[in-house]
Amino acid sequence: MHTLLIAVGGIFQLASQDAFLVHCNLQGMYDEISNATMASRTARDIDMFHTVFYTTDWAFVDADGRRHAWDELRAEAIRALDMPRADAIRQAIQGAPRMRPDGAVVLVHAIVIRTVADDEGRYGLRGGSHTLAEVTTFSDTWLGSGDTWKLQRREQVGAPAVYVDKMPPDIENPRCPSTN
């Protein structure tokens, strides 16, 4: 009986170590995706990083439950290249990944920080400058294992939250959680 308990305990410890490693690997992928998004200047850049980080059947499900394929969103991503750039993008995994035989599902807060001129006085004095941090929660499905991962599906969970002239707590999350 004692041997059985040790074996079962070892399996749970191995599973938690695997989840920890997956968390660290995927957080690294999110950091790379955020950096690639900030660095993209051309349609070719967008196509290249999409090929590297996403499956060929990648899809986005919006907050209303509508599914959008990459073909539909690619044009929008290219148009966004002409828009004012974000000051920073951070994606922070929330909690442990839910492991699946073919990959993992994670809850992530995507944080986009922008400085805006408040010509209408929406956030304070008219004409002032403000820092907005928009936080959107997503449930992401990743395929892969080890160091090889690709994002297959991103589903928006609820409406974004906007922080005005302050940063959300997720912005300072460490890249990889401690094992303690």
C-alpha cells in the first residue's frame, strides 16, 4: 500500500512539473508573439509570424461566439499596421494550463497599452494625454508538447476592461511562476 501511495504521489508530482514546464514554455511563446506583433511592419511580417506561431486552421471566436478564420482576420491585421502603434503588449497566463493529450488550454489576459490624446475629455481634462491599458481575457487552445507549440484557437471571454492612467496587476507577472 505504501508503494502504491508513493507511485501515485510521483504521478501527481510529474503531472504538476509537466504543467509547470508547459506554463513556462507557453508564457515564452506569448512573449514572442507579443514582440513579433510589436515589430511587424509589413504584410509579409504578419504572414511569417502567423506561420511560425499558429496552426493552419487557427480560428478566433469573438465575445459574441462568432468564429473568424485567419483569412478573414489577416486583412484586418494588415490594416492595423497603418494605425497608431501600441506602447506595449503583454500576455499573462492566468493559473495552470489545463493539459490535454494533444496540447493544453490556458486562460490568458492580453494587455495592450496605448497613450492617447484625450481631445474630448473622456478621461479627464480635455486635451490631456492618458495611458490606457486594455485587458482582454482569452481561452487559448495550444497544440504540441515540449518546445514545439502552435496556437490553434483563441476564444474571447467577456468584454475588455480598460484601466486609465494605471496599470493592471497582470502587467508585472513573472515570465514563469515559481515552484514554491
